[in-house]
Amino acid sequence: MSYSALRNWAGKGFWAVTDQALFAGTNFMASILLARWLEPAAYGAFSVAYAVFLLLGTLHTGLWTEPMLVYGSGRFSESFAAYQRILLRSHWRFGALAAFIFLLLTLGFWTCGAQEIALSFLGLSLAAPTVLYLWLVRRGAYVLLKPQLAALGGALYLILYLGLSLILLRTNHLNETSTFLAMAVAGLFSAEAIRRRMKTGSDRITTVDDVRHLHWNYGRWALLAGLFSWVPGNIFYLLLPAFHGLEAAARFKTLMNLLMPILHFNGALGQLLVPGMVRALSPGKLRRFALASLAVLTAFALTYWLLLVALGSKLMEWMYGGKYLEDSDWIIWLGFAPVSAAVVAVISSLLRAMERPEIVARLYGLLAVFTIIAGIPLVWIYSLDGSALTLLFVNALAALYFSRKVVTENNLLTGI
């Protein structure tokens, strides 16, 4: 990679990290505030509802966002404006369905007397359409390799979300419902700020049938991969309340919160991987790009792990005001999970860029099956300890599976 190319990608990486820091940082701070001020059962309900929302988000990502990263960077790069309009119309139909599903869940939980969870799903019914809209528009900026536009939206999101949350806190109305309402308002205005500033090139017509056909052929595998990849990181938010109550889910969430900064940081860089690899699809060049990406992401993850080893317990005490300290020893071990996740992020991006999402789906499917088979008895018997142990092992296994697949598949190696 030449110096000018390296400098160009470093600049884009800076804006990508800035964007991710602004968006993820506000959500991270809201999660910390809820952990400090809500009762453990209420915070556990928030954690459960958000995990279910992420499951719904995998459907959206698999069918719209992930194919867009590939086809928007390649086949539809000259007609991205028309292509994006087709995707946005489909998104709003999906968003309306998501809101309806969450409202049904709200009614069901309220009828059963689970008011904490019902209030969380009520908030998600309002936030889901606009948050998913924001996800799609932000990724569009990455397709155009304009992460500075996403960062602009991130700054607006920071001001609106934290400003609204502060007003809610001062008026004693900050709870699991109002937090999602603030997220919905901030997400809508931030998405519009990004979309209206995107220069999308030619407005040449792209047929809806072509887009649907391509997205389904690619997205069905991305959809499966997303659903399967949700299991290792989020199934514990459903298992823990089922076996040990909402408080157990709250305790697990407080541990995972400490991993979010590095996961979001590497996730920001990871948003550039698929479009960058698509543009680097030539023998030798793609290999160098992938190895450089792997070195950068794993280096950051290892550095963060060392930070958690040194300061993990103190960080938990400071963040949660002395609450949830009984589980602080686990943060040292869980800190290694982002290292494994960095390896998986690079290799899975490589496979997606080569239009081989079926391999990603199959590997994640194996991991999902293992997580369920091993996780259910471990969580049932050992509660949070079983969840943490399963999470660590599955992340390490994922890195091993993905690495082995690239090494053993000769047809993949010859392509890079």
C-alpha cells in the first residue's frame, strides 16, 4: 500500500472512528446512566428489550445494509441515488412492521404483569423505525467513502440525544421508555442531516426488481449470518432472566458495557473494510489490505484488554457508583473477547467482499448451535459465570473457525 493510499485511508479511518465515537458514545453513556439510576430489575428489562431489538436489526442489516455495502460500492455506484431511494422505501415498510411487533409485545407483557419489560418495548416501538433508518443512511455514507458525513450526523445525534436525556433526567422522567423516545427523535434528525448532504452521483433509474433480486440472493445469506451471529453475544439476555431473573441480565449488561468502547471503535474501522476490500479486489492487493486491517484491529483490541486488566475494577466502581462490583473480576477475562472479535470482523468482511456470504452464514450457524447447546446448561447452573465462560469460549472458537476457513480454502486464497 502506497504512502498516499495509506494516508487517505488513515483520514477516512479518523472520521469513521469519530462517527462511531459520537453515536456509540451517547448510547454508551445512556446505558451507564440507566444502570446507575434504575433498579436492577428495570435495567435488566431494558437490556432484554434492547437485545431483542438487535435481533430485529439483524434482519434489517442482512436484507438492506450489508448488500448495500457490496452493491452500492460496485454495481450501483453510478446510480446510487436511485438505488438508495428504493432501499429507503423498503426500509419504512419494514420499520412500520417493527413498530407494530414491539407494540404487540408491549401489550402482551403488560397483560402478563411484566411492566418493566412492557415499558421498554413501548419505547422501542417508537425508536425502531428511526434508529434503523439512521443505520441505513449512515452506512450509505460509508459506501460513498464519506465517513465525515456520518460524523456530522453523529455530532447532531450527540447534541440532541444527550440534550433530551438531560431534560428528562432533570424532570425525573428518564426511564427505559423515555430513553428510547429521545433516541428516536435524535436518530430521525441525524439521519436526515446525513442524507440531505450525500452527493450520490447519477440519478439513473435502477429497477426495483433488480435490487430485490440481488439483495435477496445476497441478503438471504447475510440474514442468516446476522441471525446466527446475534446468538453468541445476546442469547444470554434471554436465558439469564428465564433462569435467574431480570437482575441477572442487568449484571451481565454492566460487564458487557465495559467492552463496548473497543467493540464500537473497531466496528467503526470495520465499516470501511467491505467497501475498501471490494475496491481492492485484485490478486496481492486484497491480501495486503486484509493483513493490514487485521494488524490494526487486533492491536487496538489487545491494548484495550491490557487497560481492563489494569483498571477494570476501578472503572466499574466509578461508572456504576459502587453498584454491581460483585462481578468485577470477570472483566479481566471478558476483555479478551474483542481480540477474537477483531479477527472475525476482518475475515468475515473479506468473505463478504468476495461475495461469499454463505460461508459466513454457515460458520456463524455452527457457533450459534454450539452456544445454545453449551450455554443453556451453563447459564442454568452457573448463572452469570456460565454466561461469561460460554461467551469467551465461543469468541475464541469463532476466530479459530474463520481463520481456518480462509487458510484451508485454496480457491479463496488464490482470489486474494
